[in-house]
Amino acid sequence: MTIIQMRKSVFLLLLALLFAISFWSRPAQACACGGVGLNISAASATYNSATDGFDMQVNWSATVPSGTIQSQKVYIVPSGTYVNDTNYATTYHELPGTVSATGAADTYSWTSSASVTADSMYLIGPGNPLVIGNYYNVQVVVGVTPAGGGSPSYFASGAMPIQLSRIAVSPVTITTGDQTPANPTYAKAGDTVNLTFTLSMAPSALPTVQIAYQDEANVAVSSVGNNVYKAQYTFTGSENAEGNTSIQIKVLDGSNQSFTTATTDSSAVFYDKTNPTGTLTINNGVDPTNTTAVTLNIIASDTYIPHVYTRLHNTLALAGTAAKPIQLASTDQSVWSIQGLLAGAEPQQISGSGVDKMQFSNDNVNWSGWEPFSETKSWILADGDGVKTVYMRLIDKAGNEMTQPVSANILLQLPISITPVTFTTGNQIPANPTYAKTGDTANLTFTLSKAPSALPTVQIAYETVTVTSVGNNVYKAQLTFTDSVSMEGNIPIFISAADGASLIFAATTTDSSAVFYDKTNPTGTFTINNGAASTNTTAVTLNITGSDWYTPRVYSRLHNTLAFAGTAAKPIQLASTDQSVWSIQSLLADAGPQSLPGSGVEQMQFSNDGVNWSEWEPYATTKAWTLSYGNGTKTVYMKLKDKVGNEMTTPYTATIDLQQPFYSSSGSSYTPSETITVNVENGVAPSGSVVSTATINRTTDANGRKTDAVTFTLDQVNKTVDQLKAAGSDSARIVIPDPKDEVSEVNVTIPKASTDSLVKGNVGVEISTANGRVDIPKSSLEGFADDVYFRFVPIKTEDERKVVEDRAKKEQEVRLAVGNDNISIVGRPMTIETNLQSRPVTLVIPLGDTSALTEQQLQNLGVFIEHSDGTKEFVKGQIVNYDDSGKLGIQFTVTKFSTFTVVKTDGLNKTTHKAYINGYPDGTFGPEKNITRAEMASLLARVSDKAATKSSIAYTDVASLHWAKDAIDQATKMGLMEGYNGGSFKPEQTITRAEMAAILSRISGNSASSGDSFNDVNGHWAQSAVAQAKAAGYIDGYADGTFRPEQTLTRAEAVTMINKLLGRGPLSGAASKWSDVSSGSWAFEQIQEASIDHTSEKNATGGEQWVTTP
């Protein structure tokens, strides 16, 4: 037996004797004798080097039900001996000291008045001096005088063990690994526990340490200086002790001393080598389920069984049988046998570190991420009918993981569902709606989620139709419209299917497709020149009103009638969905169903004789037309066709009297109307490359004012397009000369049919006059519903020029751009009016004589624009050649029209931009916050002036008072954003980077693609839009070559992309506006550009340098 083991045995024997005498009472346990209770709460002995003794302090509480405390004495006796109420006066000696009340009820504190030294005679009998390093018992004896008086009775407390040591051990800290001390930190097998402690003086030898009852030899102790020591132990899994780890430090100060101590900073290590366990149920055990969304119910446990040692010596016989259970704590490492009948006694399980996290799987292969433990978990089962198994794994705070996953089963019986549903006619691409006329066939296709118990049934337009299966639970149904189909309008569908357990119905499509049945011919009227009785020119305007309405079919039944007293006032409106209307027995004055819109008028054509007709062209409310020549009554014929192909039965006619006047002067005659043939040239070739001609009708009024009118007819356009295709060109130039500078106004009309032909031929148009050029790209003509007209009016008189110049000098937009420099007009101001608004058009204004201008002055020219809607702006423009003669012009792009004035200044280099995005009331911008669809619609409404090309939609989830309703309507009508199936917009849903790329492409109309996109967009629905946006320079990817199309868009990314689209920024030099956007942020200057009103100059990097805030 080793010396260490012998010391252990002696120590354990002493504890066993203590147990036998005091019935295993714990130290400081209260002793209630005669109703008096005494409890020592603390006892300390601090070494005093001056006296080579110990200064002591003892705290206790006394409970005296009856009587008065007469005296209180403190004793110290060898370990294993005890003071009682009789031997205290004969055998032991009271320690000298002072007793005082602590302030708390019935609590007291005693302090020694002299050090207790080795020669103190306060022990049992002579020859038993104090031995430093030994354990002793401290006890208190209280004398109590009865309430009625008389001699006092004496009561002894339980014993408080105390060790007399010269060396104090403090502070003590215990942790595992690099964890910050906590209470507790956790450890599992393989983890290392670290113990740090400080001694009050240098020991005579290196201290030894026991951790978790392991032999000192297994614990490495090292000195780090200044009497500070560290000890380490790595748990192997063979340790019996689990729970809070015990520590024992042995210090030598000339004699062996050991201390079982606790930490002084409340740190502790909880050792847990036991894996957690648990059980799993689904939906609280309710089986089966009809949905994949279930709730998992989890019961988890993380307990261990304490290790118990049994020794047969030093037994204690008990009379009787102990009641179970006897709970043995995990820190009790040595328990002596109790000779008695312990019925079923066994160690109780004790809580371990505790279950910390959990994860789940549908296949025991692919697992969810670890998440904090909870007793319930929402989970999605694998799809498809059948028994579904869910697996679970648990891990405790120490890092122990379940040995094997546990699982639970549930039967999934999904209800039958109908999706997708598509409804079209003929070979038309699904749209909302497609149209049908008599003779067309409507096709319904739908898919069931699983095989039905019987063939589904279908009604189309309330007609039961045949259903066929095409495999894989896909079904089709058809209805060919005949005159016997009574209803018109949107055709209802009804699908019913059953799986034996449930019956479901569907009455809508899932892709928003629909069929509109229209068997009624359109009607219409028109006037010439708004109904004027006569005209003096063959060029007239037809004013058209088209109508395509139908009367809904109404059924009447004569039973279950309702009688009214009196006569009903008309009208009674009956909706087309009211298929059964009961008769009312009363006088209904002219009451009848109201007409409803049909498919809509789609095309029109005209004729001067009812025989020779123009080509069908898209319906418009106006039409430029040329009457047949010769004075007299002229008749114009019109036919209309609706979207399904129904045509007017009889053409509609209108008449006007043509009287072209003639005048004579000095014997010669002339006409105020003359016809001039002008050239239509190849717009990308040198001037003179003629591809077609157009006709100017020049008229002169009574004041001599000349007006030119040009109509670019369909025949002229078709010839132009053919010639340009052969030449490989995509631009036509209409040249309208005015060599004598005598024309006051030029009017150019491009009929709707002509614009359609230009768009189809991928040809843009340039209108070149002596006072201004307009270049209309093909993209700006696309989807325009009316004839296009332009009106050019040069401001020629000096008085008019002076008025415009004075306005320009006073306008804030001009002053912000040029400062207080001298301002004057260059060239001739020009008023241009058009109905082609909100579509980009390039203008070139001639500069006139520029011989007196320096190159720098030319570069400082700008254009002051007074728009017809009341807004004003100042643009820089670019100096270009106006024509082949060497004349210069200034070129710029606009989307709105009115008066344009070229301005000369000596300091034009500034640009003013308005903020288009705001931050939050707390002064933050939220650069990393995701941007919602409503917020994006609001931004688009501010920055885009794209023309409305679509109708407004009443979204189901955008209320009339929604903060972004107007913006959402505008973004929808501009075709920049769309809704979802079912009519929702989802305003609070976030935008992805792919969706933003699509929006940028729609705004810019850019169809160019670099062919070099990102490596993660191939096959993505937005691949083309991403490529186009990248080619235009609007978007960037990441360093790894990805675009991450499905990643949500942040506010910082959104403004960066929009700035690039608008050609703005980045803005430098302005004071930081937002508390959460530092100057070091990658998007700092882009956010500044988008969120600050500013005037700036171009800097060396091509960005903007802040000058001032307006």
C-alpha cells in the first residue's frame, strides 16, 4: 500500500467513526436539544506569524423557544471527540473571546481574544497540544435560563471541522479549455480541466492536486511564479465521478496538509460523459395526417447514475427497515454499508449537463442544422402518400451526442389537389385572357396530385364536356363554341375530382389564363375634323369611336314569383354572372339587362369609295386621312374588327364638303396650298441616299404665315423599310427643307399603321427640319396606341427671344448649374410638341453662327428646357455636327417636350440631382436591410418616366390606403413590375437580385447582351435579363464570378444599380448623412448620391464632386 493510499485509509476511517457516533450528521448540522437549536454556519482559523498561532472566528445561530440565553462559549477539541452538555465544564476549556450579535435575528459572531497556540491548554487533558495541519472540531455551548427562573441548562452544538494550516489557498479558479470562467463550464471525455490557485506563502514542496478523485500522479501541477500554481487533467472517460468536479489540493509547509476546497470565484466544471437520450412522437401520436406540415413532440433526458463504493468494515447495525429510496449524491465517493433491510434502495439518477441542441432528418442522411432544444418542432414531411419516418439526434451542453438517432413514424394521406390548370383557345399562347369567337375551341388542361377514384367531371360555360386522361394524372377537356352557347364574356370552368376520401372543386386557373367568348360584332361611328361641315384641304383627321358590347343572356322562371305594389323605376342592372333571374310580377318600365364589354375593338380600315380599302391597322381614336381630290362632298368609309375577329356587318360612313379656295392677285392666280415632295433618306448613310419620298402640304394663311404638314403614310413607310433592309440600315430620315426660312410651323404625323410597320421592320425615324432634328428610336415607338405627331415652332422674333432669355436667367435650375456667370441665348429657341411623351427621344438644336465662340465656350453650352407640364430643367448636352454644311448643333435626350433654349455661359460644369430615397427617422439608412416590393415600386415611380403601356390592376393585397398604392399602380402601368397568380402583389415580399436585373432591363429597354454572364445564372429564368443588365454596366457580380440571383437585394445594392442606370454618381465630398454608413463602406458614395439633394461637378474619376446642397 502506498503512503498516499494509507493516508486515504486513515482519513476515511476517521470519517467512518464520525458517522458512527453522530449518525452521519453533516458538519455544522443543527443540534436541537430540549427544543434549543444551535447551528454553526462558519468557522475559520487564520495563521498569525507573530504569535505562531491562529486567530479564530465562529458564526452561529441559536433558536430558543422558551427561556433566556445566559451564556455562550466556544470550544476546540481534537477531531473525533465532542463537547456535550455535561462534559464541557469538566473536561474542556473555553476559548477566550468576545461574542456579539450580528444584526440578524438570533445570529451571533465570536472572535478570539488571543491566538490559539501549540501551548494553549484548551484541549482534552494535558499532553495534547495543538498540531499544525491536523483537523479539529469547533463547538458552541449555550446556557439557557428557564422562563420562570432557576438554574440554567446547557446545550451543545454539532461539530464544525476545521484544519489549522499556516498556508491559505486562495483564489481558486477552474475551467475547461479556453472557456471564460462560468458556473459551470461543461466537459466531456477528451476535454481538459484547468485549475489555478494561489498560496499565501511558499510551500516546502510542490503542491499536489486531486481532480475528480483521480490520483495525484495523473494531475500535472506547475508553478507560474508568485506562489501561483496551475494544474491540468484530461478526462479519459474512465472516471467514475460525474457532475460538478471535486478538487483537493495538498500543500506542505513542514508537515503534510491537504485541503478539499471550492473555487473562490464560483467557477466550476461539470463533467458529463453520458450521452443524452430522448423519444420522438409526431402530432402527439395522432395518426394519420393529411398534410406534410406536422409538429414533432420531443422528450429528452440527460442524466447519469452516480458511482457508489461499498466497504464491509466499520459497519453500523440498525434496528428496523429503511424506507426507500436512499438518495446518494454524486459527490459521495465513499459510502459505508448499512446493515439493515433496504427495500429496493438504489442510487437515484442525477441531472447531467442538460440537452442543448437537436436536429432532424426525413431519411437519416440529409440532416437539418443543429438548433436549440425545444419540446416541439414544426417539420415538413417528405412528399407523397405512405408511412413517413422522421429521425432525431440530440447533443448535450458538454458535447455528448446520442449514440443512435431515434425515430417516429406517421401515415401521410394527402388530399387530392388540382394544379396546374390552364385554359386557352386554339394554338394561342396562354394569356389573360385569350379570345374566342363562334367556331373556336377552348382547351382546358389540369393535373391532379394523385389518381382519382373516378374520372373527373368538367363544365365549361355551364356545358358539361367530355374529359380525357393523357397520362400521369393529366386531363384535358374541350368545348367548341357554337351559337347555341348562350353566354358571352369570361367563360367559367368547374372541375370536380374525388379520391374516395375527399371531393374537391376548382373554378379558376393557376396561371391566370382565361378565355373570353365574344360572338357579337363591334360597332362604331366616326366624324371628319370633329364634325366640321367643310374643309379646304384633303388632309383631314378622322375622329373614331368604337364599341364592342354584348347583352348578357337572362333566364326567367315563372314559379316562385314575388309581387310588388307599384311600378319599379328603370334601369335594373343584371350582371353577366346572374344565370337565373326570377320574374317579377309588376310593371318594370323599360327594365332590361345592361350591356357588358366584349373583347374590345382591335383593328380598323378605311376607304374613300367603299371598294378600295386601306390595310387593317390597330384601332385608334384618331386617324390622319387624305380625301380624294376634287371639290365636292366627300364620303369616307370605316370598318372595325374586334380582338376575336368579329367584323362590322356594314361599314360606317361620314361626309364632309371639300372646297379648296383659289385666290388671284395682279392678274395672276395662285393657291395658298402647295404640295412639295421631299426625300426620305437612309439615316445611317451620308445625306442624299434616298430610299423613299414623303409629301409636304404647305399652306399659307391670310397673314402670310406658312405651315408645313407631312404625313408619313403606310405605303411610304413600307417602301422605306424594304429599301433600308436591303441596305442593312435601321434608320430613316425625313428631310423637311426650309431654304428661305419662311415656314413658321411644321407638323409631322406618323399614322399608327406606319409606326407598326416601322417597329416590325426594326426601323427608327429621324425628322430633320431647318430648326431642329428629332431622332425617335424604334423602342420608343413600340406599343404606342395612337398616331404619332410632332409640331415644330421656331421662336423667330427678337422680342420672343428676349422674353425666353429673361426667363432662363431667372430660373433656379439654370443658376444652380452655371452660378452667377453671364447668360445669353445661342441660336433660335424652339417649341416642340408631341403626343409621344415619357419615351426617350434624341433632339439636336442647331446653334446658328458659332464663329465667335471659342472651343471652351462651345463646351460650356447647355439647354434650358421648359416642359409643357410646368417643370423645368437644365441639361448639358453634346456638341455635334448638325448637317453636312458644317453647322453645329447641341444634342441631348428627353422624354418630355415643350420649349428648348440653348444657353451660353462661361462656367457651365455643374449638375443638380434630387434625392430619390430616404432613410429612417432614427438617422440610419439601413444599407444591409432587404428592400421590399412596395419600396421598390416607390423608387421606380420616382426615377422612371417610362410611358404607361398597361392597365392598372386592383391587387387583392394592396388596400386603397396602402402607403405605396399609387407607386405600385404606376410601376404596374409602366410594365416594370407585375403581380402574382390570384391577383396579389405581395408588397412586403423582398426583391431578389434576379428580379432587380429584370426590372433594370425593362426600364432601359436594352436588348444587348455581352454573351459573358455569370457562372451561376445559366438556365435561370432571368439569365437573359442578367446578361443585358451586365452588358449595360448596371450590375456587378462577386469576386468568385457568381451573381447569386436568388439572394435578396439590399438597399445599398438597389441604389448602386439604380444610380448606374440613371448615369448618376458616385458622389464624393459631401458630409456623411447616415449614422450607419461610414465613409469606408463600399456603397458610401452611391448611398450619398441617391439620398442627398446636391449640385456637383464631374471629378477626375468620372464621378461627381459635391459643390453645394440646394
